[in-house]
Amino acid sequence: MKIERYQIEEHNSKLAQSHQRKFEFLAQDIKGTEDIIAKLMKFQIAIPSWALGTGGTRFARFSGGGEPRSLEEKIEDIGVLHQLNQSSGAISLHIPWDIPENIQATKVLAAQHGLRFDAMNSNTFQDQPGQKKSYKFGSMQHVDKAVRQQAIDHNIEVIKYGVDLGSESLTVWLADGSCFPGQLSFKRAFENTLESLQEVYAALPEKWKIFVEYKAFEPNFYSTTVGDWGQSLLYTSKLGPKAYTLVDLGHHLPNANIEQIVSLLLMEGKLGGFHFNDSKYGDDDLTAGSVKPYQLFLIFNELVAGMDAKGMDHATGLGWMIDASHNVKDPLEDLLQSVEAIMMAYAQALLVDTLGLEEARLANDVVRCQEILQHAFRTDVRPLVAEARLRANAAVNPVALFRELQIREKLIGERGFKTVATGL
Ligand SMILES: [Mn+2]
């Protein structure tokens, strides 16, 4: 499924007048509009291969129609998203859910859709068919070296697939932990995990990064072996310069100050990647910006400030990815909404009067600090983000065009009603 260029142009010309009016009105009050638009056009967010189908809850999964049945169809779906917004130019693969059968063909297909391969994701949180040892009691933390070795070997295999595809990073998320007090020694679990990670680290090619993702808890957990940013930072500091902490927005305890975490990790040069989603309670994997858009803006404000302080390129300095699950929405529409919300938070952060904020902070002018931040947050930046899309030959309104072109109906026509994408 590919969108024709004229279809995007027709859509854009219908909206041209109203868009132009809104954009010009907004641009009058913004300093450095062209610079902001250039940054927005460069910023790309990787789409995870597992977010293209309907996700499951702990109890059920209600699959939608026309879901991708293979890695090729997943790449095609992200290609459609990228055509619509020109901001989703990367795919993040999960092994073993998405093992490429023909590496060369997979690379060619991705290139045809303008996509590169972002971080590779390993999986030691499930037992796979034919697997010798079970991860029931953990993987890298396991008391049995043979289980740990299996987890290490798997991660090294994932790196090899990544090398072949042109990826340059590995994300490790472990569901290791315990369900009951006394079940494991915290110290031994940490030491075993560190030793396992060290073996994976040793297998990283030059230029590669390893991201250690943390998560506060699973619903049945008593302890988590990589439970918060402190534990992740401890692992990544001990591992070495290629190891970084990855922040997944949904992996914190309620009310955690994520923007502060982000700021300090950046200060230490240890923030590597980001997983976007939103939640009301914990790890709900909802659409980015759908519940707490102000928090998303505050996080971006710290990201931009921290990256600028270190002279990092916003687009390439960190790994940007969505990690979400779609239970009631069309996954592709949901991903378009997530990308839009991320771009808006980024655009708002670029509007912040950083010099004024710094002055106000040093003068203890708390009111002024709030005025500056909220002025940026309350600016309707949608025309700015749409202008960036327009200039990149994407759609002024991606969700509207997705519906106008009846893309889901066409995918159902091609793939059928009863399709289930691989993943959770
Ligand atoms: Mn994640």
C-alpha cells in the first residue's frame, strides 16, 4: 500500500488557504520560525514493529482488521505513516517477533519506504518454542548460569541481526525481578545481571550503544532488578561509555518527576534513548500526550535545554521511539496521533525563552518562570508542525488523509479481516 504523491497534494491544496492563514498569524509572534521548522523537519521518531497491530490487555486482545502479517507488511505500514507525516522515518525491530528472513530484501524494502533501522530489541521475558531453558525465574539475574548464558547468547544474536540491517543500538528491557519477599537476593540478582550485561557489552561493535531500560514494576512484582533510573544508571556506569539509560515514560511510579530524571541523566551524559507513551496509572501504553501533555512538554523542555548545553544534535543525539500498545484505536491512527503530540511538545519546547527563564530563575522570580513556560505550552503550535510537514511533502492533516483515502479499508481488502500481528 503506497500513497500517491498527487493524493497528498490534493489533500494539501484543499487545506492550503486555512493553513496559510493560521501559520502566518502564528509566525508573526515567533522568533526564529525558520530555524524551528528546520529542526521539526529533521526530527524523526522510530516506530516499533510491535505497535502496528492491536495490543492485548492482561485479559484479552481484540484484533482489528488488516493488521500486518509479516515483517514486510509492518515495514509497509510504517512507510504509509512516514508518507503521511515525514516524521516516522525509522523502525525498531523486536527479535524474535520480527526475524528478517532475507536481510538484503528487508533492507531494500525499508530503503524504498525511506526508513532506517533504529534500536534492536531483545526478548528474554518470554519462553520461545524450542527454547532449552525457561525464563520463569528471570533471565540475566537467574541463579543458574546456563539460563543467564542463554539470555546473553540471545542478545548477541540480536546484535548480529542489527549489524546486518544497519542498526547501531540494542535496547535491553528485562522483566527480571521477584514476586515475593525473600525469593531472591537483591545483591546476587544485581551482580548476575551486571555480569550478563558485561558479556553482551563486550560483543557490541564499534559505534554501537546499549540502552538499559528500567521499569518500576509488573502487576505481580515484589521487586524489579532494573526498577528505576538509579539502578539503570548503576548498571550503565559500571558497563562503560557505550552503555546508556533508556527512559520509557510509562515505567515510573505515579507522580515521578520524569523531567528531573531526564535533566540529570543528560547532565551525566548517560541518557541514551526515549520511549514515548502516556498513562494515567502505570505502563498503560496510551497515545503520547493523550493524558498529560504538560508533562510531555516539561520533559521536552529539559531535553532541549540539556542537549543544547552539551551541543548535541536534537535529531540524532538520542534514540527517539514510541513504545505503545493500541487496544481500542486503529494502531496506525494512534501512531499518527502520538507522533503529532511529540512534535507539538518539541515545538513548544523550542519556543521557550531560555535566556528569560534563566534570568528569572537567578532572580528567584517564580511567577515569571511559570509565565515563560506556560506561554510556550499554551501557544497553539499545530500550524507550525503542519508547515514542517507541508514543506516535507507530507500531509497537512495526516489523520484526516488516512481516513479520506480509506487506508484501513484498503488494508483489510488486501490482508483480510482476521489478521493478528506478532507481538504481545
Ligand atoms: Mn519501553
